[in-house]
Amino acid sequence: MKIKPLVITLFLFSFLHINIDARILNDREWLTKTYLASLEGKILFVGVNYYNADYHTYVKTPETYETLDFIPERSKFGSPYKHHVGDFLTFDPGYKYDHICLFGVLGHFGEIAEGQSYNMDTENAMTQALEHATSLLKIGGTLQVGPNRISIPKFNTAYWQTRLKKYPLNKYSIISNEFGACNMLWWGKKIRD
Ligand SMILES: C[S@@+](CC[C@H](N)C(=O)[O-])C[C@H]1O[C@@H](n2cnc3c(N)ncnc32)[C@H](O)[C@@H]1O
């Protein structure tokens, strides 16, 4: 007699679960096939690893695709056209970009782990990074913010849902605001300085 309500509950739960999952995108598929594939002009992709080595092939203008990482050994994974070694927080190439990508560089601990380190791991440093990205972008240019929403419990999905609406991202009109399995997939167009 008690089996039926249990079966109904399980059925409803599994249905709900499928619907929640359906909203979660494959981070890298979205990044390469939707986001990068639509970019043209001066592009800055911040932070590289082995899986980024062919990312210049996805954008419409590979020759104007630039990368940046503060670990010199990672240069081999950067753009074959222009790679910079340096800290994004103080990076100043002397010109502005049409697109800047901050995917996978926010929402991690600062310690060196698996050969990589992060310095944009406090609220202040993350705000500084978003301000700096905004100052390096042309008006009409776009910013992708893809923080990890799993690594640091206090910087979880709920935190980012609120944070992504605040300064300086309130200077952007939203192009896309989705969830990846590990990262937020926020993308906006700068409408004012
Ligand atoms: C997870 S890896 C690759 C990130 C890459 N954007 C992606 O697709 O996931 C993070 C890289 O970002 C670099 N990085 C983190 N903070 C940085 C900063 N402030 N300036 C330059 N590189 C940074 C690290 O050195 C590391 O190589």
C-alpha cells in the first residue's frame, strides 16, 4: 500500500532532476562553439592550459586572438599569434580589446595547485579584475566572466547570481547568463565607461 506514493514521489523527483540538469550546459562546448566561434576583432583570452592550445582556431579572426598567463611555461598553450606573460591585474598592452574572456580564472583558491596559481580569489581582487577588464574594453566590446562555482563554497552559484548583477557588470547589457557544469557562463556587452 505504501509503495505507490513512493513510486510517484520518485517519478516526480526524477522528472524534476532531469529538468534541472537540462539547464546546465557543457562549459567547454559553450565556450568554444557558441562563445569563441562568434568572436572577431581584438580578443584577449586570460589564463591558458593544455586544453586551450587550439582555441585560436574557433574564433573568426585567429590572427587577432591574444592570450595571457603569468606562468611562463604555459606560453606554449597560448595564441601562436600573440601571447603575453604577465598578471592580468596589472596588464596594460596600450590598446583596447573588442572581447575579453575571464573564463576559469576567478573562483579558485590562490595557492599553487597542479602547477597553476590564482590571485583573483578574494572579493576585492575579483572586483579589481572586473574593473580592469572593463577599462581594457572598447565601448560595445564584450566580456565573458566564467568563474568556477564549485571550488570555493562561499563563491557558489548563489553568490555569483547576485555578484554578476553588481558593479562593474552593471555597465553591461547581458548577452548570455547560463550555468555550466562547473562554471558560470556570463557574457555581456559594455554599454558605458
Ligand atoms: C584553469 S587554468 C586555464 C584557464 C582557462 N582560461 C580555461 O579555459 O579554463 C587557469 C590559468 O590562469 C592563469 N591565471 C590565473 N590568474 C591569472 C592572472 N591574474 N593573470 C594571468 N594569468 C592568470 C593561471 O596561471 C593558470 O594557468
